[in-house]
Amino acid sequence: MKGDLKALLKGKLDSEDIAAIYKSYDVIGDIAVVRIPEQALHHSEAIAEALILQHKHVRSVWRQSGPVTGDFRLRNLELIAGERETETVHREYGCLFKVDISKCYFSPRLAFERMRIASLVEEGNVVVNMFAGVGCYSIVIAKHSKVSKVYSIDVNPVAVEYMRENILLNKVVDKVLPIEGDARSIVERVLKGKADRVLMPLPERAHEFLDSAVSAVKSPAGWVHYYGFEHAGEGEDPIEKARGKAASVLQRLNVGFEASFGRVVRQTGPNWHQLAIDISVKKRIG
């Protein structure tokens, strides 16, 4: 869930002050997360009050003071109002996701994308989710498709513990298998040629793992759902740039492929975009 912070602050701050503030914010369960630039920090209390007034169920407001960083993709958070609690339960498309936003990656802005992927999964499909976090994609797929099995991998042990709890909360124990560890080594050891579809929701580094994703695809063919970040200046197409980056890796592998669909998932900064590319992979024999 996201909203327009600038609109919430109209009549509460001067227009010049509002201009310095980011428009977007997130509500994750009963926690609001907002980015406030240094020059607007003295308005933190007013911003928190506006968010709590708009979202009656919110019990704490946190400032994200920098980008998502590290192998676990964590936020640097500072409490600006409410309870000092970072664990919450988020509801999305009939699913429940328990998460500690200080210890696990979670973005409510990917809700549409998670349902889009679930709508593509066919009856009896096997899915490998290489970067599952607390299990959001995996559980949405299990709840909203006739998937056979989702192998749900993450390297963050805390995220995997929450994933296990979320699998129980959503009653998908028979469909989602949580696996802790490095996606590359797990695919190499136990998941080669298992998947009809492979998910790669790690836009910072997905291109580094494309060879493992292809390795997980069944013969003779399957799908890789690839995510990436791309900068696109005036006249540039971020979707084509993402396709090109993926293609440069796939061309070095002994597979046929077609990047049949691409979309901008969200804008992450000035001229920066998160992209989703659906890639049909055909393995060559010999």
C-alpha cells in the first residue's frame, strides 16, 4: 500500500516545504515507512501526524534513511513516531505475511507483480523462487494458482524463519517448500531441471544468477521471470535495456530464448526503473 504524501501535507506545510518532500511512502501492516530528506527532517513530526491521521491502524512511523543495502537487502530505519516495533503482519490478496521490516526485505509495491506472476502459473507447474524473502511470491502463487510445488529459497535465515511461519499462516504447507541457503548452490545440488518457471526477484543482481536459473529450467523448455534495475535517459527504453542485459548473458549459454514480455514494475528514482522481463527458454540438446 502506498500513497501521496505531498497530498496529505497540503494545508499543513508551506508549498516550498512540501516540494522538498518525497511523494511516496509505504504502509506495511500497521507500520508506515517514509523517506524524508535531510533538509525536511524538522518536519518529521508533522509528516508522522499526517500519516497516522490518514491511516488509523498505523501504530508506528519509521524513516528510511538510505537505500536498501547488503546481501539481505535491509532498510536503515529510524523511528519518528509511535511504538518501537518493526514486526507486523501485512495483508495482500487474501494472504498474510508476517515480517520484521528491520531484518527482512519486504515491499508492498510488488503486490500487482506477485499476482501477475501467479496468473501465469499453469496447473501442475513446478516453480523455483531463487530469492524468496519471507515467501511473498511463493505464497501468492500457492494461494492463487494450481501450482504443484514452489521451491522457495532465501539466504537470509531470519527471512526463512518468517517464510516458514507464513507458509503455516496461509495453509500452503503442501505446496511451498522453504529452503535456506545460496540459490546458486541449491540449484546446482538439488534443483537442476526441476522447474517450469524460475523467479528471480533480486533486481540488483539477477543477471549474475541467470546461468543458475537456466540450469533449473526443465528440458526442453520453461520460463524465467527476470527482474532488473535500469537507468534510462531521454530517448532510452528501460525495458529494452533490461532485455539487452539479460540477452547478453543468455547468448553465452547453450539455450534458445525469447524475451516475450517486459514491463516497468515501478520507478525507483530519477530515471531509474525496476523492470520485469518474462523469458521463454528452450534448451538445446547436444
